Amino acid sequence: MSLNVEIAAKYAVKHDTFVETGTNNGDGVQIALDAGFKNIISIEFYPKAFARASKRFESNENVEILNGDSAEMLDQILLGLSPSCFWLDAHFMSGMEVKQPLTTPCPVLKELKAIANQAVNDHTIMVDDIRIFRQGIPLWSGINLPQIEAAVKTINPAYKNSFADSSIAKNDILIAEV
């Protein structure tokens, strides 16, 4: 998890809702809560990670943890959603058991397309693991940073991109905002 409270808090002032893909253990959800987001929706593909995160936040009525493939579920979640803050961090994780495979090992381009298909086009969008996308590794379908930046521009040509440091690497988080 490379999101931190300082980065998230900047966008909690602008948006009530935080939408995350790739819940894992729920650290991003906790950061969103600590940053002040009023509503958090997080999608986790892997059943064991989903169960852990669901249990962790079961008593918090402002948190909704969903189990499924974000590339397939995001369209439905976006219906009627006001401008929100997105943290896109879903991807294949080795060693995780699944009954069916992911539609893609890294759904970020499909997630951005789902956002682009909605009328609201002034969300804040943060994409994690930019260090990996700079390399375009085959494990994640060879997706590279220029493809991500182009997909962001299809949502709204007025988006301005910047980069923030993560706990793992410099300039590891793409932040797109109007």
C-alpha cells in the first residue's frame, strides 16, 4: 500500500466518496477513513483478502467492501456517483487462490474506460504502482504509463497529471485532477 493519509486528506476535502480497486487487507480503506472520506467503496477480487477486509470493517457503516472483478463491477458502482476520489490498485497477486481467473491481470485500463463511460468527468483519479507501468511488464498485460495517461484524457481532456511519491518509490502515484 503506497497511499498515505496526507495525500488522501487533500482529496477528502474535495470529495465525500473514495472508491478503491484492490482492497487487499484494507489498509487503503483505513487510510481513506483517517483522511476524512465519508463513504468508502472498495472492490477486492481475491476471496480470502475480501473476507479479511470485510471482517476488519464490518462495524463501519460508511465502508462497503465488495467481492468481484473491478473491471466488471465498476460500471455498476459508478451509476449515480457524484465526483469522487478513485484509488486504482487492482492487479494479479501471486499465491492467492481463486475459483475463476481475473478477466485481466491488471484491469486499470478497463477501470479507466468504465469511468470514461459515465457522465461525471471530474473525479480525482489516483493510479498506484507507476514504477511498474513505466516498465510495461508482461505480467500486467504490458500496460504502460503512456496508455494510462491517454486513457485518463479520454475521461476529460482537461485532466492535469502529477506524480506523488509512495512509500515504495519516487513518483509512484499518478494523480489526475481537473
